[in-house]
Amino acid sequence: MRTLDQAQVNGKRVLVRVDLNVPVENGRVTDRTRIERVAPTIREITGNGGKAILLSHFGRPKGRDLKHSLEPVVPAVAEILGRPVAFAADCIGKAAAEAIGAMRPGDVLCLENTRFHAGEERNDPEFVEALARLGDIYVDDAFSAAHRAHASVEGLAHRLPSYAGRSMQREIEALTSVFDRPKRPLAAIVGGAKVSTKLDLLGNLLANVDVLVIAGGMANTFLAALGKPVGKSLCEHDLLATAREIMKKANTEHREIVLPVDAVVAGKLETNAPSRVVAIEGVGADDMILDIGRRSIEHVCSVLARAKTLVWNGPLGAFEVEPFDIGTIEVAEAAAELSSAGELISVAGGGDTVAALNAAGVTERFTYVSTAGGAFLEWLEGKQLPGVAVLMQ
Ligand code: 3PG
Ligand code: MG
């Protein structure tokens, strides 16, 4: 893969694909993680005399819609970089060209949402061309958008000399450490609500990992498939046969599947709802399983203690509602401790996972926590990501 190490940025117009698709409430960025992750790449480019021209999508607008303008994100970028960041009201054409014409080496400019043009998502050659005219080289630092074969992610990389930015590079290194000759035993923890959204992921993980821990709402479907009572818990009753097939495959391929042996149950999902811990066989007809219990926590921690590598996607319980966050927090804490002791390589990512690990306060101690949602999941499914593949060519 070509990285910034090979790029000559001095005096060049560098189109930098970043992912500024960050949460914004009342005109303010509420989670800056993605911006912080790309800051080193931008600083390296400007520090070496390049003109950093930021390209990003924001939300999923249908055409030009100022509700999805990137302008409110610019102050947060400037604050994190500690320098002014200019803004152009369009990512192609006159507005963009003029703003770029006014840049000096070391300047930073953010262009408006690439998705204001239909050509972005269609990877339309004319739109790619309009973007390419604005720059001399292309740097992609947006792993979290790499599953989209869009113009600013994929098409542009064919048109200009292209390189991975530092965040992209770190992300790929971390994910590679999991699936390319990982240190074994390799364990996976998969949580979250639904089996149906994670069938490909489970299939690919089972082909690679030694131990697969299944928790969260999706574990209920597996428990029900084994004939265990799940009461009123979230459960995909139409997927029981699928769950059985997955367990059978694991068995023939000598992969271990770990399911909860006990559960925290309550009558409703509400903060501090009265709850109790029961063995899995003891879940009552009116119970909802909302977290894994003490014995399950200990079991998962013992799996981690044996493992050398961990990949984690999805919370183990209803972590956004206290006290049903305890299972996720305690297992995350154990993984963080093993990681900082150098005994475990821990890689986590995908949607809710980052929020859960941030809430658990372990992110810094994990080996790597991805900020990607869909891209991380597609990687775990074993799919090739167009935005990564094009940097390898
Ligand atoms: C994300 O937030 O996961 C990425 O920015 C990709 O966004 P998308 O799902 O709208 O393509
Ligand atoms: Mg170990």
C-alpha cells in the first residue's frame, strides 16, 4: 500500500478524503473522534508544505441540501488543528477552484459535502474529473467510508497519484493483525441486537476465529434454538434453524461458540428497572434478558485470558440503559487490562461498539478501536473494500 511516506506534498494541492460525517447537534459537533483521528495526516501534509484540501460526505442528502452542509463542522476541525480552516461552498467548479487558488502552502481548506452532487455516489467519471482537476495528489484517510465505491473514495484514487493517510494506514494495520496470521488463540466477541444483520459476519468469523462469543440480543436467538426459555426477550424466532446451522458448522470445524450461561432479566427495559440474575434455564415467561450475568462475565473473561487476539463488535447487553451496561463494561475492562499488559491484541469497532467502549472508558487501552461502522462490519464479513483495494493497486 502506498502511504504518505511515498508522497511528495511540498507545494502540491493535496485532496484529502476524510470522514467528517460526525454527529452534530444544534450546530455543534458532539463527538470529535473522527476529526482527531485525521488531524495527524492533515498536519503532516501542511507541515511538509502541502495545501490540504479536505473532501468529505456528511449525512445522506438527496442533492444540495444545506441541512447537510459541512460548514458547521469546520470550526471543530480548526480547533483541533489549532489553525484556521477555510471553507468553500461547493466541492467542484468555480467556488472550489477559487478557494484553492487562494491557498498558500501549509493552508487547509474544507470543501462542501461531496454528496451534494449525484455523481459522488454514482462514481460518475465526469464528477471524478471535476474533483481531479482541483488537486495534484490524493490522500485517503477515511477508512470508515472505504466500503463505498464513491467518486471521492474510489474513482479519484484512479485519477491522481494516491496514498493512504496515517489513520487509514493504522486502521488497515490493526485489521490485518486480526486476520492475516493473527496470534492465536483468536477470539471474537459479537453482540448487538440482531442475528439477521450479522449472518455474513458470523460466517466469516467462524472461518477464522478459534472462539466466538455471542452475546447481546442476538444470543437469545441461539439460546432459543437450543431450546432454552427466552421469555419476552428480543429473539428472531424465524432464524432458529439458521442459528442451529451456524452452531453445527462451528462444531464440525472445531470452533468454540460461547453463549451466556446466566442473564440479568427484568420485566421492562428501563433505567434501574427491578432486575435479577438467573441461570439461562431459569428465564421466566415474562422476563426480558437485558445483560449477561456474573458467571457469563467470568466465563468470557477466562476466554480472553486464554486468547492472544480479540476482535469485538457489538455490546453484550442493553448497555445504553443502566444497570444493563455492566456485562459490557466488565468484559471491556478485562480486555483493556490484558491489552495494556501486552497479553492481548484487541481490535474493536462498528457502530454501537465505539459508544459502548467509550462509555466503559477503555478505548485508550485497547490496541485499536475503529471509528468505522459499516466499513468495519464489511471487513469482518471478509469483503474487499473498494476504497482500500484501490490504494493497493
Ligand atoms: C459512517 O458514518 O459509517 C460513514 O461515514 C459512512 O456513511 P454512509 O453509511 O452514509 O455511507
Ligand atoms: Mg492471553
